Amino acid sequence: VFALTWVCWFAAAIAGTNGAGEGLTTTLMLLGLITPAVTAIVTICTSKSPELKKDFKEKMLGAFRVKPIIVLLSILIFGAVIASSILLSTLFGQPLSQFSFVGEFSFSIGGIPTLLTLIVTALLEELGWRGYAEDAIGSYCNWWNESLISGSLWALWHLPLFFIPGSYQCGLLQQNPWYVVNFFVGILPLDILFAWVYIKNKRSIFACMFFHFSVNFLQEQIAMTQVTKCLETGVLYIAAAIIVLANKDLFFEKRHIGNLLGEVQAVPIENKLKQRKTL
């Protein structure tokens, strides 16, 4: 995923910097964006595990997994984070007018309508990260460690975007390097929220897609300044800490290790390794 995405996105950065056509830059950005989803789908479909294929289908299409109350609660929590951040920012000279809605989006890819871009981005990223990566890491550790690992990888994955002219991330780099630091640091607590939504909805990709879109939409439509977004990161860490403390068993249990797909033989991975050595 990193190799293919970064090749496309760094190529888009070079093309954009050298004045290549917008169409080429947009195409390269889209190719990088779809890489996690395509990689996950190819990996799962070419595997020899019927359980893995069935699980992926149910995670994607199984509406029975989605708990609307949890999804709604996650959106309300994120909305509360934004509201608290804006109120806090007034102590640092930021205006209360941030509670208003902006007239246009700051995030876009080429000439693609921004609302469509937000939907497609949420769909493709969640197919990859929640479709395969989350479980691939979570199969070997508790969900707390998994959140830290996947959050770090997810943050680093965005790196080339900071060098593509016209991208939201490139705009942050041009404004202030500290905004770039805030972007990376802010993804870790956000990934903890995603993990909570994912697990509480029985590992539903669709639930995470909806939450991902809602986060992007609120971040784009609320007139928050970058200073407030830096404060928002701190509030996010507080919200993530509360969620972890309120769901300690969910984040720190190890019962799912070696049995994430609900296989018939629910044997811990350590016992499986011992059995193999014995054989």
C-alpha cells in the first residue's frame, strides 16, 4: 500500500510542481487514493480462506452489524469536540463566528466536486484500512496497541500529499509547519475513535465509512481556524482517553487474538503455536 500510494502521490507532486496538466495530477492522486481499497480486496479475494472472504462481505454489506445509536453517538461526540474547541479558542483570540458554516470546501481533488470527493475518500480509505489493515494488526494484539499502530501508519500514509500543489495538506505546509505537526499528531486520537466505532459495530466497514464522512464533512463545513484545529487535537486526546477508560475491556482484552473471524476452533494463538511445535 505504501509503495504504490507513495509512487503515485510523489509522481503527482512532481507533475504538479513542474506545471503538468491538472488531469495528470488528479489521476495520479486518485490512483494513490484507491490503493488501500484495491490492495485489501485483491488480498482477500486471492486468499484461500473462505472465512476471510465471508467476513469481508458481511463487514461491508451486513447491515445487521451496524448499531445506529453508536454511530450517532460517535458523531455527537465529534461535534462536541468541535464545539468545545471553538469555545476554548476564544480564550486565544479566535472569533465565535467559527460556529458558522463556510461557503465552500477547502478539500478537493482536481475538478471533482468536493462533496463527492469526501464520500469517495471515506469509502476507499475505509475499504482498505478497516477492510483489511485493522484486522491484520488486531489479530496479534489488543485494540489499544492496534489503534496506536494503525493510527501511526494511517498518518504516515498521507505524507506525500504535503508536496502536491493545491492539496489541503500542501496548504497547511505553506501556512505554518506546526499545522503539519498538528495534522499528524491529531490522527492518533482520531484513530482510537474509529477503532471504538469499528468494534462496537461488530467490525462494520459501513459504520466507519459513515463516521469518516461525517468527520470530514464537519471539519470542512465548520468555519474553524487552524489555531482552533490545533486546540481541537488536545480536546480529541481528552475525548479518546475518556472513551478508552469507559471501554477498558474492549480496548485491552485479548480474547479475539487468534479467533478474530470467529472460527470454530477458538484456540488462543499461543496454544496453536505450541500444537504446531509438538506436531
